[in-house]
Amino acid sequence: MKSAAPGRPTVLRVAAAGVVAALALTTVTAARSSAGPAVAPQRSAPAPAAGADWTVMVYDVADTSNIANDMIANLAAFTRLPEMANVNIVAMVDLPEKNDPGYPKARLPGIAPFTTTKLVVLEDGRWNELTDFGEVSMGRPDTLAGFIERVADRFPATNYGLVLSDHGGAWSGGYADTGPPSTSQLSIADMRAAIITGMQRGGIDRFAFIDHDSCLMSAYEAASALGPLADVIVGSEEVTFGDFTLDLDAMTGLASHGSGEQWGLGNIEGYAETADKYEAIGAFSVLSVVDGERMARLDAAVESFANVAVANMEAIAPELARARGRSLEFVSGLLGEEEGAGFSVVDLGDFLRQIKNVPAEVAVARDAVFVALDAAVLHQVTRRATKQATGLNVFFPETPRQARGYLAQRIAPPGWARFVEAYAEAADAIGSDGSARFTSDQARVVEINSDGIRIAGQLRSGDEANVADTETQVFTRLDGREVLAVALPGYLNSGGVGQVQGVWNYAVTTLVTGKRRAPASTVYQVQEGGLLGWFHALYSAPDGEETDVEIQVLLSSEGAIESVTVSDISLGQGATAGIELQNGGTLTPYFIVASSGGYQLELSSQSVPINNNTEVAYSRLAKGTAFDMGVGVADLAGNFETAFVSERVR
């Protein structure tokens, strides 16, 4: 799940106002087709190069949604590399059909525009074609295995690096080829099997590095599976952006050193430094270099933790749920939404550190996992929105229903799978007779004035122990209909045991261009030092093409907007990717509207044109505007209860 980002700064700016500053009153895998040949060459070129110090293999699945242009632009930039006689850089590249909206404008210097799958080598400041395979499905393990074998045979070297480039989806795998001859995607098991087969046939004992040039693939599940195959695993826990995800200086450094770790460090630091130039994306950088050999120690620590945690699961399950709610989450969804959203992915180490109030033996085993994780993660890059990240994300479910799909795919290392399974079973059992409920569906107003409002709902005695997460919701009439204007954190045991409080300052997140304004339903969650919010919108490009996007807003603890990112969420298979908004296009926000099935998105009738003055701001509702405000709690089973009060803006 790599992303397409601006080749220049985004035009979506941020305003200085905050949504909660005035009221900070409390502490805050797709089915693979068997069609199509693995790698059936149609035409070939020159003889293999002599043995080198390095051969870097780039598996570029650019026959995909949204990001082909950035992927090709990044490879095109490689032609600026100095001549390195001891380094081979070889890529297998598949492109969409020319009539595909995602066909790249960027070109590979030395190669005429194409739509097939080609094997190319970087030489003499240009890309040179070695083989045209015709239409090949690159989301198949046999294709990846054949690529590794072929390149190792043709370009033998002392050290080998493997780059997998395309969309990534954490535990769900990635590298989806959506074009002909068939749609295919690599699961983590596919990746492991393919790489092992290619290594065995190509005579490679171990890769110096395996790099996930994609989103979300710095995942415990992937690192555990691939760790034995490489000195280091390189990747991102979060969405990545742009045509600079493979750093040129890191590639140049290969000519003078023989370490995959050095390459990995150079690549993640180079990406982050470039991302810092773009206000909208730099704050979300979170990348790591993981020691492949030390993953075995981490797996063993997780096994031991699972043994102790499973034995104590009935007692600790509520605390695990609350720890998840406090943890750094990636690609998150709306609390209480029936079908959930995102990947249910949290930072592994942050989740562990949030586990509190558990028996001593559980705490000791938890700390052992944290020590093993710290030893495995050799290098890390974090920024403002990701300070608490520790190097690897991992699946942990919001609801038992989400766990069932994960477990059915047999994705997880055995220890983590047993841990998740035991938690899901305990959550189901506790949720069946241990739900968290309010004593009344009527909340009460604790404080209200012209600055804002604070409300509270009281849980039944003892039910606070069953609360997994809390939320504050505000419904009001916008655009002629009743909508969820904003969802904010709720505060458990604030003002008394079992009391849930919520605060709001009458502000609604709004897209603004000049005098044109369009409010949006926005969900905010706690982030270290502030809040992270998101809302959905329809982006209409100047050429009329329409794309559903998610706009993320990072707030400081004072409520000031620190950065904004825009991601394409229309890619299918749960993928997201960065997107550049073009002057002359428009943005139309979506509203979240309550329905019998939970929530649904409805398009606003108000749009804003996109230009260099487009920004995210906050509009205060007019005095006297009626609204319903409630606090909500979710229990371990995903049941959601609320208590509301009706009021007017003062």
C-alpha cells in the first residue's frame, strides 16, 4: 500500500484554529487466479554480467491502482545514479494498459512506453531491456520466484537485495497486480514461499535486505515470516508517499559498503528527510530496519507471553481492550460502526506498553516481548504523529468478529494467533453477559456556556470494568439533514467512578476555499500530544475523474492543526494511498448519517474548488443551533451504548 504523493507541495493547506482547544477540560488476501504463465520470455538481450558486490532486485508491480506514475518516476530517477561497476540494479516492471487512468506519465529512460511485463537493467545512465515477458500476473508467487531465480543466475553477486514495490496491506499482504492476464495479490505466505523457492533455485543463501517499498508492511506478521530469509527487513508501519520511497543516496552507498543494514538505514532516513519537505506528509513518517535473525527471539518471547496471557485471559481481556484503545493505530475506523473499518492494526510495542493492571507474571512476559522487540528493531524513523511507534505494527481486533477472519487465514505467528484467538473467545463471553450500559439513555449537562459544553453519562455499578473504548458524538442539522457533525474522545471515570464525560466547543471541521465552505463529518481519536482526525470526501479532478479520498488532520494538544494528508481510499481490497489534489478540481465532503445498520456515508450538496488557498478550518455553529450530544462506550464484544442530551449553541 504505497502511496502516490505530491511531486510538489500539496495544495491543501491548514488553518490555525483547533477543534478542541477551548475545551481541553479533562485529560485527554485476494483470490489468486491460476491463469497466465509464470515467466515465459518472448525476447532476450545480452549475456550476464560478471560477479559483482551487489545485485539489487526490484519487483515493481506497477500494473495497479493509483501509484504507477510515482513508481516509474522513482525508477526513472535511478538514471541519475553514478556508474557503479560493482552494483547491478535489475527491475521487473509491469504496467497498466495505456487507456487505464493510472497509466504513468513518467517514462523509464531508455525504454519505450509499454503495457507488458519487462525485465530491465540499469546501465550507462539508462534502463536497458533484457526480456519482454508479455502479460504476466505479478501477484503470483511463481512469478516472484522466477524473477529472483532469473536475476540471480544472470547477475551473480556477493550480496543481494530484494525490493517489493506496490500497495501493501500489513497482515493482509499486498503487491496486487490488477491488470491482465489476471488479478492477483501476494499473501505473506505467498511472499515467503516465493522468495524461498527463488533463493533455492538461484543459489542465494540469504538476502542482505528485503525492502517493502509499500505502505503498512513493517508488520510483525511479515517480519516473522521473512526474517529468516534476510539480514534485515525494511519497511513502513504507516502509509508512504511519493516518487522518492527508494532513496538515491542509499543506492549510491552500495558501491562502498556491503551491509544491508546500512542500506536500510540510509533508505528510511532519506525517505523521511524528503517527506519532511512536504508539510502534509512528513509528520506521518514511521519506518524501521528490523534484524531478520533476531525475529526468532521475538517470536519466542511472544510465545511465552501468549502462554501466560492465555492462562489469565478471562481476567485481563478488558485491560487488553483498553490498551488497544490507547495504542497508536494505523488506518483506523469509526468506533461503534457495525462493520468496522481499516485493518485493525496497532503498533506492537505501544500496545504492549499500554497493557496495565495485569498479574505480575503477565507483566513480566509482556516486558520480555518489549525487550525482544527493542533488540530486533535496529533503526527507526518517527515524526510528530508517530512518536510512540516502536517499529512493527500488528493485528489486534476491535471486535471478536474481526479476529475470526484474521485467524481463518492462518496469517499470524503461532504465539500471536493463540493470543488473539483466546482474546476473541474471552471478549465474546464477556460481551454476552458483561456489557457496559448506562443507567439512563439521558446524559446530563455538567457545564455549558459560550465556550462550549461538557456532558456526562453514568454507567451501571461495575460496568466500567467492561469498557473497551469511549467516544463523544455530536449530531446536528447540516446541509438540510441530521448528521454526525463530529466524534471526539470520551473520558471514562472522569468526574466519578463509572462516569463518562465528553466536551465540545461548537466547532465543525470545514473545507474552505475563499468564501466557499463545506462542513464534513469528522472523527477524532487520541494521538500522543494531541488528536488525529479524519473525514471522507469525493475528489473530482479537472478532467472529471472522481476518487473517494480520506483527509487526515493532526492536531496539537492546544488544538492547532499541524498537518493534513490526503489519501485515495477507492482502490479496493482495503488499500489506501496518497493522492495529489490538482488546481481546478473540487472536493465534496461526505456526511456520516445514522442508519439501522450503524452508519452510512452520504455526499454533501456543498463543494469547494481546489486552488492554492484551499484549507481545512473550523466553523463554529451559529448561536441557537440545536444539537444532540452523547457519550458512548464499547464493550469487548463490540456492543455500543450511548446516553444523549439535547441542547442549543450558546
